[in-house]
Amino acid sequence: MSGEAGSARGAAAPRKRADARRNEKSLLDAAAAVFVASGVEAPVRDVAARAGVGMGTIYRHFPTRADLIIAVYRHQVDACAEAGPALLAASASPHAALGEWINLFVDFLVTKHGLAAVLQSEDPGFEALHAYFLGRLVPVCTELLDAASSAGEIGSDLGAYELMRGVGNLCIGAENDERYDARRLVGLLVAGLRRTA
């Protein structure tokens, strides 16, 4: 009897962990949507309302605002990183996959309202985020560039960091100026990488 109870508990534990991961993902998705709409200083109650949970649930997962911001940032970086191989597998060509991935990267850069200022704060939790960002995304961009280069679609002399830095520079201030379309400029940059001969 005790063996049956133990195995039932063992089966419940992975289900609970999976539920907890889904709940945390839905909280992070809700927080990201609120941050995009209102910036990272948006009230936590707005995140709770969007996620359909109580404030206590938010604070149980993320005891401070900094914890929530860091988790959202990492979640978005992870989503961008995971998209790269999927796009490479599903797109018509490596260059097309690179273009689609760069669009996701632009979305990430343009919609992280207020995060740059927060990252300048004294909170020690923010120090590792830039390294995490580079560690996760540079290899994905490298894979996409290598695939496009191997297919003869682009030259092989452009590094991932250089491209990402250039795209980042084109996105600076884009969220505050309706007359400036960063995506259009980035599209021209990606199109310009393509070999024509």
C-alpha cells in the first residue's frame, strides 16, 4: 500500500512542476505584455490582473520588482534564442530565417521599455543580464549567419556580435519617434547582406 502511495506521489510531483512552470510562463508573458504597454515601472497589480492571479501569487514567484524584471528579460531572451533554430528549419532559405530572426530581435529591442534605465541601477541582479543576453543570442545569430554563408547567400566576413550591435544601434529611440521606422532600416540592412551575383 505504501509503495502505491509513494508512486502516486512521484507521479504527482512532475505534474505539479509542469503546472508551476506553465504558471510562471503565463505570469512572465503577462508581465512582458504590461511592460511593453506601460514600461517596467507599471504597477505589479496590472501584471496580476492581466495574468488573472492575485498579488500574492506574483510575490510568491517574484519577491521584488527587480526579480520580476530580470525573469521577464531572461524569458524574452530565451524565446528569441529558441526561435533561431526553429526558423532555420522552417524557412525557405537561411537568409530568410536570418531576416525573420532579426525581426524578432528588433521586437525584443524596441519593446523593452525602460529596461535600459533599470539596468543602470545598483541592483546586483541586473549585472549578469547583459552577459546572459550575449551568451544566449550571439551563438544563435552566428548559426544563422553561418548557414546563410554556407548556402552562398551572404558573405562570410560579418560577425554575429557586429550585426547585433548594428541592429541595436538602429533601434535606439525607435519607440519614442513615430517618424522613425527602425524595422524598415533593419530590413534594408539585412537585404544588403545578400549576395546578388
